[in-house]
Amino acid sequence: MATADFDRSEPLPLMGFIAVEVKIHRPAGDPFNEKTWPFPLLREIAPGSTESQIVTSDKYDSDFIDRFVETGKKLADRGCVGLLTSCGFLCNAQPELSARLPIPIATSSLLQLPSVLSLLPVNKSVGVITYNGDNLGQKHLESLGIIHYAPRIQIRGPPADGPLRKLMVGLGPYIHAQVEAELVEVAVGLLKDYPDIGAFVLECTQMPPFAEAIQKAVGNIPVYDVYTMATWFYSGLVRRRPKRWGNIDT
């Protein structure tokens, strides 16, 4: 979906973005960057939402959830038609946030897993590349209601001392080529160990800028991420007749 397809005589509605408190370089492709999206983005930071808390917690406390709900309601009040978040691990909060917010929310690229698995033969698995392979696991699949798919989901992340993890905790600079090489290595290694992988899903919201390189390295296997998830999400939230369809037949 591209906004150029639409008749822009009316402005497109806003997508809301609940950001976590992480101060890093966010290039185009990162969902925090407005240039990433074919729709207008409105951002609000959820106070007290640190990387370590989101990634390492199996269950978020009520204060944490309340802050995300409050932030989401602010975005809804400002006219947003849907909400995104800035960490794939927040799928743990999907059931509660979707129940308490007045507009739809998509917390994680991992929401695509059931659809991606259904597109593949039953003897194929999905490789999930995550920010932290030690902490992403059964609890997240349970929150998504897909624990029964666990045997078909292979999860792996980059090393703790690698450029992506260092970047996220403020111990290293953003060097695109280094992060790309690291993630390509993870993908190639995962496919080597699990040759039945028929698609990849990138959990981390910092990974879309590297999706093309990953896909080329794994032989053009499908690769999905927060960008593919959110553009699909928005395409249902806002239906506009594409210009290329021409005039309505009468």
C-alpha cells in the first residue's frame, strides 16, 4: 500500500505509535521514523518503559500496562485510528491492551506468525529473528494464542555483545553494515540448522532496514517484519479506492 495510490483530496487518518524510552539512532525503516510509513504517524512515549523491563519480563505489572493504556488513549483522543508499539516483545501485552484501548492495537510483528504459518506447507517452519533469543519464547507464544505452533517456530537472536544489542543499551554506535552483517549471519545460521524454514519473521522493530539483505542471503525466502505487519494493519483501518482502479464503473 502506498499513499500515492490514494486520492489525496482528503488527508489520511493518523496511525498512533506508542514509543518506549530508548534513545538510539532510528533510520528510515525503523517504525519510530516518520519516513518509514506510507501514512501519517503520531508518536507518544510511554513513560517508564525501558528496554530491559520490556524484554526480560514474562508478565508486565499493572502500573506498566496502565501507562501504555493511558498513552494509547491520548493518541486515540488526538484522532489516531490504530496503534503500534516499538518493541516486538510487547506481544505479551496484546490481549490486555487490545481489551482496554478504544481503537485497535498491533503490538508486535509476531502477530503475523499464524498467517505466515498458514501460508506454508505443514512440514515447513518459520524462523524468528529476535533482539534477544534468550528471553523470547513460550510465554510470548501463549500470549499470541499460538503455543500449539511452537514446534514449527525456530527462534534465534544475535549475541549479547554484538552491535545490535550494544546499540540498544547505549554501549555502541549505529553502524548499518555491522548490524546488517550480524543479522544476515543469524538468518543464514538458522536456515542451515533448520532447512525446513519457509519464511522469516523479524521480531525487533529495528530490523526492517535489514530485511532486504536478509532475504537475499537466504535465497529469497519470504521475510516479514513490523513494516509488513503495520502496512497491512493500516490498509484495513483506512479503506480508500486506489487511483489506479480508475473511476467507478456505472
